Amino acid sequence: PKVWLCRGGAAKPKEGGKAKEGGKAKAAGGGGPTKGAGKKENASEKGIEYTKAGNLPKWYEQVIVKSEMIEFYDISGCYILRPWSFSIWEAIKDFLDAKIKTIGVTNCYFPMFVSEAKLQAEKDHIEDFAPEVAWVTKSGDGDLNEPIAIRPTSETIMYPAFRSWIHSHRDLPIKLNQWCNVVRWEFKHPTPFLRTREFLWQEGHTAHATKEEADVEVLQILEFYAAVYEELLAVPVIKGRKTEKEKFAGGDYTTTVEAFIPAAGRAIQGATSHGLGQNFGKMFRIEFEGADGKKAIPWQNSWGLTTRTLGVMVMVHGDDKGLVLPPRVAPLQAVIVPITMKDVDEGAQLKTCGEIAAALREAGVRVHVDDRSNYNPGWKYSYWELKGVPLRLELGPKDMAKQQIRVVRRDTNDKEDVPLSILPQKAALLLVQMQHEMLARARQTRDSYVAQALTWEDFMAKIGAGNLVLTPYCNEKEFEELVKKRSKEEALAAAGEEAEDDRAAISLAVKTLCIPYEAPPLPDGTPCFISGKPAVCWTLWGRSY
């Protein structure tokens, strides 16, 4: 098939529908480390061969592949989500789906194809997506009468239906969500989970009779997204509002949860909840008769969270041995490894392992007995460490004699011999404790990278040290552009380079992340760090994925 890729609003054909075939992730930490940097001495090819601190891109690629989360595909930017990663996505889906249903949201499904006329109906909205839209132009050997776009997002697909369904205030609110895939034909280097051409997400679309009702929902959803990261993935996030420059195209305002990758010194947008105002209602001529008999346009919201969540979790918690999974989303929370020796009754040992597993399942623990006879215990330890299973339970002959089992935590490597009689309760308690401590450690680390700056020189010094930087800001778009331009120019000059590769996965330019909802008081008369004008808010800046 022939796929059309739009750049700058002008559609240009790309033969074959493929970019660089079989392209592997190059980008998790940017192009910084040289080839071979951070490689461990005498590392086994079956394990992680690179350190996280020494070569983040190679470390990330090896962790997600060797832990069996991802398999590369022959179309660049597309990846196979293996059961180990997809089950984590299912846990996120189940958690969030239950949350949104508490506020009356129901699930649905709309087609993935959109006509050119509908896609172009909202010019401001589609302008930001135009370079990423993929087009279907042929069916078999014949050309289609008109090209059909594959959804980059579904506003222009869903809102014509809203027009048909909304006539009276009694038809409101409409609160719909769909779990689906979208395609954004990124031209930058793809990175599994973080930047892909096809990804899974949920997208919510709602319509309300009043602005007040819509605004309440925007923040409810933002809290749900923060809960996904903090309660499930043990990743701390900063909640805030995007600047006018960074908001969702076509909307009134955008709220966001921003995460941070300490190993890269970069932020990453976690999820967004948008107040669309009446803009799409006007464009698609959606109106209703209010209780007062007057015609009105509904207030709309849209909100989405993607499989990017998995990549953020990996990069925040993973270590040089591989994944470190938060217990709440780990496909397996414990693995039992029998330690076999000569003259040991293996049948009795495996029977005991089965009884232990049954008791743990009864206590709600997801557990597996690794009874493979072709691998020794040491190999199994490394295998399950790489996959990030929270607890390893070792049962040897001496343990059986003492009616105990050795419990090893993946996150801290702490070891403890636990009587079998209390193991189910102890394991359940440890999993809760691990979940809490992983978030606390991640938050403490993140907080150590948040700095304040009042001047440009101090700002750039702290950005260069890999921090997120909070500054007083006048919140004028032209100065936001100036910060991006100057920060990139100064970083390039410091590196002795003239220009940045447009295809680079991550930029040297510094951008606004959000205007945080939780910020220190801003004294009257505080000057903006870049313009010198009176500051109107604290704004969080950083280099970002």
C-alpha cells in the first residue's frame, strides 16, 4: 500500500509505506553516549550489558527487550507488546476504567478512519497533527476516490456524532471513552513506549451544559491520571496547567501530569486533560436547547493516557539488573525457586512449593513456581531479577527442615527468612511496603532535581546540571520562544556544534512543562527571569522527551 505522510499541511507520498525497516530504539537518553560507553566488563549477553548511568539508551533497549516486554517489528516505530508488558497495560486499564466509571463515563468505540473533509474541519486543531497524519490512498490495485486518514486523535471523528445526539439539555452530559490505538507517523527517532508511530491509549470525550461542570471534570480526570502514576506505577508527578504555547491545539486550556527521568535529566509529559471550551461545538455546529428555551453550545473536554506510562515506569525504577516492577502492576508478584541438591526428595520439595504457592494465591498474591529442571537456581535468580518480579522466594533442603523460606526483595535486595506459617501475611505486607517505599524513594530523588532560578545565568546552570527549574515568569509566548531559542543556541555552542539534527529524538531546547498547581508564593514585583517584566506565575521548565 501507499501511505501519505503530511508535512506542514502539504501531503506528500512516501512509497511503500515504510520508513527505515527494523529500526531499533536509539533515543531513550538521546545521542549522548558513544558506542560502547557504559558497557559492563565480562557481562553475559543474556543479561543487561550496559549500566543505566553509563549508557541510558542501550540500557533501556536491552531492559525492555531482554525482560520480554517488547519485540521489534519490521516497520520502524511499531513494536510488539509481549504479554509481560501488555499485562501491565491491562492493570492500568482496569484501574483507570474503574475510576472514570465512578463519574459516569461509559466506554464506546469509533472507527479508526476519518475523511479528509472531517479531518480538516478544525484547522487550528489539525495543524499540530498534520506532519504526523498517515493516509490510506489505495485499495488493492485501485486508488481510493479520496484519501482516508488514520486517526491521530478522534475529535474530528466523534464530534459529528455528538451533533446528531445532542439536541436538548436533557441529552447532556455525554461522557464517552474509548480504549484504542492511534497512529502518529513520527519523523523523529522512535523509542519504544515513549515515542512510537502506533500506540495504545484511552481517549475520553465529554460534552456538558455548563463551563463549571466541564472544568470540574478536567481536574477530576487529572487526579485519576496522577493516581495511575503514583498509586499504581510509584512514579511521582507534578500537576499543572500548560502555557498557551504548549496547550492542546484548538482547546481553551490543557492540564498535565509531568514525570521526570533522573537518569536522563529530562521531563516527560505523563498524560493530559483538556478543556476544549466551545471551540469544537462551534466548528461542528453542535448546539442544544437549554432549560430556558434558548439555544446554547456545549462545553467539551477531551483527555488521554497512553502506553508511554510503561516506558516512564521502566526508566524511573529500573536498575543495572533490569526491571524493578511496582507490586501493584507486576504480572507476577512473587516467584518460588526450589534449590535442588543431591539426595533431596525433589518430589516432596515441589509439593511443598505448590502448597506455598496455593497459600499465597489465597492471600491474593500473584505467584509462580519456577520448577524448570534445565536451569540452575542462580540462572533463575538473574532471569526473574531481569523481569523485575518484586519477591523471590528460595526454598532449599535446610529451609524445608526448618519450615521456613528465604524472601528476597527485588528493589532493595534485602533478605529475610520467614516461617511458612506466616508467609502469606508477610508477603502481602512486604508488597504493600515495597509499593509505598518505591514511590517515596522516587519522589525524594525527583525532588532533589527540582531547583529555583531567578536569573537567566542561574537558570541555564541548573538546566545544564539536569534539573527541572522553577522560575518567575511573565507568561508571554514570545519569551517562551526566546527561551527555547537561546537555550538551544547556548547548549550547541557549549558542545562546539553549529546545529541540531531535526530528526533527533530529544532536543537541547528548554521548554515550559507546566504552571504547577502547587507552587511557592510569588511576591509582588518579582521580575520574570527572561524578560524582566513583572512575573505573573511560577513556571516549571526543563528539557523534555
